[in-house]
Amino acid sequence: MTDLADLTAVDLALAYEAGDCSPVDALRAVRERIERWEPTINAVWHRDDAEADRQARASEERWRAGEPLSRIDGVPFTVKDNIATAGVPTPLGSLASMLAPAPRDAPAAARLKEAGAVLVAKTTMPDFGMLTSGVSTKHGTTRNPWNPEWNPGGSSSGAAAATTAGYAPINVGTDIGGSVRLPASFTGVVGHKGSFGRVPVNPPYYARVAGPLTRTVADAARAMAILSRPDDVDFMGLPPQDLDWTNLEMRLAGARIAVTTDAGAGTATEPEVAAGVESAASVLSDAGADVKRIGPLITDAMLSGLDRFWRMRSLRDLRALPPENQQRMLPYLREWMDAAADRSGMELFQDFSQMEAISIAARDAIDGYDYIVCPVAPIATFSADLPSPAADPRRALEHIAFTVTFSISGHPAISVPWTTTADGRPIGIQLVGRRFADVPVLALAAACERLRPELPPWPAPPA
């Protein structure tokens, strides 16, 4: 019999409707799963079990009355440390942060609660969310359930690990350069970044989005139907749009798909990762898609300029803290930030302008196509104890060229598990759609999910 902790959000709703189980049962199952995994992977930093019990009981009564609030009513979910929940501090993964209870829920948490979903826990992240890693001065090291010696990626490190381990069917992370898609690839789950502005966030910022990490594309779509509901707090949000998030059927015949394994900047793509993308391209072509190869996406100058701008932005945030707090920041990140201290205004503006250059490059890359298929990252996962693959602040962003391109440009993109390396490390493929084509990207992802090679079963929790 399938453990309730392994049921999808779609299947849980069907089970609640049929009376086969209740939200209270599901909460109990995921809580037991968390207890078994947590000493090993360290994906959770805050729980309010009494409030979760209250939410689950209320949902149970609604289902019994035949009056659920939505199709995710009673479904367990988690949110990342930096997604505010009322009364809980948001430490941003760092001992450097000033701690104060959040006055209200951020939009992602608020929408899911309004839909009746049950908040199980808040998940971990690295310092300031500026690492593709599970290393944090506040939370310790988050590890990959496939192998605790492997990194889960980041910055939605806890959300990705929690998804793989079965803490909840819906786990919400944030993404400004790849922080949903990269850990999704490294842990073998689905990670969706909607069009910029599709999911309201607070505080809003260029390229910042919130998005679901799930085990299936259908669950990601079901989460997006709720997360995308508008909130005026996000002054950069898109106008409300009634999208059919459940319509994941598509005809691959004639779909125009561009394929590349060359980001044009940063780390070269490893052979096993490139082979995975080429395999996906071949499968899509065999299914009737019109697949063509394209060249590199961006340049080293674009990526380096963005790197320098983000260093300055992070340095500003750090220097706004008291001196004693600044010293608690992860040393790797302090070194990364300090390198921007002497940038002139002219140089900083040139660095900032690389966001425009990247957006234009992304637009040009997809011109004439419906989708792009490419790696999520040029590498598979790496050691859990490293802050980044290169472990060198001078090379901090070399591995995010494939994801950051479409973060900055605002295109919808998703990481879908496709294969593994010879030693079992997950490899995801990234599917990118034209601007605002969120549902078509999910539909292509669902098609890839059906067509891909068989994947290993989910890792079993420790005894």
C-alpha cells in the first residue's frame, strides 16, 4: 500500500473526496516522514505542529461536509525560510540577519492557506539565498536524500530535499537566478518558475519569483493555479489572468523546439548532462516535434556583469546590518560581496545594464521557436559541504548561466527530471517557453514526463 506521504496533491484530493483518508491522516503521515528523515537531511527549520493540526482538522470537516475550499484543501505544503508567515521570523538562512516576527503572510503562503492547504513546516536555505547550496550559518547543512554526501542545491535547498523525501506534495521556493530549478535538477524533482510577475511576491524585485517544487508536473500546475492568484502587494505583478492550469494536453507534432547544450558563459556542460538533453531532444523529435539546434545563449561579459551587480546589491544589504551581525555572514559570501566594494557608479551602471543584455539575448534565442530545451545546470550535484560547485567566490555564478538567463528575461521555465549520471546523481532538463506561456510550458513538461526513460524509485527514509 502506498504511504500517504508519497501521494501526490492530485491523488490526495481524490482520496479525501472518496473518504479513503483525511487531511488529518495525511498530516500524520508526512510528520512521521519528517521525523525519520530530518536527522539526516536537515531540510526543516520551523514547525508549528499545533497550528498544522488545527488546519488539518478544519479541512477534514470541510471535506466531510462536501465543501472543500479548493482541490488542494487539506494538502500538506511547506514554504521556504524567506517566504514570510505571520509571527515567524525570516532569517534568510543567515546568522547575520536581524530577527523579528513577520507581521503577515507573504502572498504564496497566504494563497495556499486560503485554499485550505496545511502548512507543515518552513524549509531551510543558504545565507541570503545567494548560493546554489544547502550550506547555511543559521540552519546548518541541508543534504540530498539520494545521498547525504551530495548537495541538494539552492537556494531552495530545504524545499527540494523535502520534495524528494516526501515531506509534502507541494513545497514552495523562490527563484531569482535558478533557485527553484537548480535544486530541483540536483534532487530529481519538478521545479517550476512561472513568468516574471505571474506569482505575487513580497518584497518584489527584478527577476524574483516564487514557484512550486513537486514530484509531478500535475502537482506543480495545481499549485500554480493557487499561487498565481493576484496580490496588490506586488507592484511588479502581472495583471490577473484566468488560465486553465489543468489543461496539460498538447500535440507535439509541429511544436517548434530549439535545443542547446552551450550556455555561452560559465562552466562547460559535462558530457552526461549534455547527453541527457540530447536524449530528450531525440525523444521529442521522434514524437513529431520540429527540433533544431541553436547556438549559445549569453556571453561571459553578460554573466560577469550580473555577478558584479549582485555582489554590490548583496553588499548593500549586508552593510545595512549592525557590524556584529555582518561578521556572522558566511565567510565565502563576505568575500564574494567585498569584491564589489570599489566599483564606481559608472561601472555599477554597466553591470546593471547586463540584465537588459541578457533579456535581449534570451528573446533572440527563442525567436522563431515555441520552446527551448537545454540543461538546468551544466553539472550534476556536488559535495554537500561546498558552498558552490567551484568553492571559489571568484567563480560563484559560473554554473547558473542556463537558469539565470531566463530568470532575468522573465520567460517561464521548468526543470523536469530526465535521467541520472552513472553514479546515480539526478539530471533534470530545462524547458523554456515564450513569454507568458506558462501553461504550454507545463504541458510540454507533462509530455516529457510521459516520454522519459524510467527513473529510480524515490529514496526510502532511514529506518
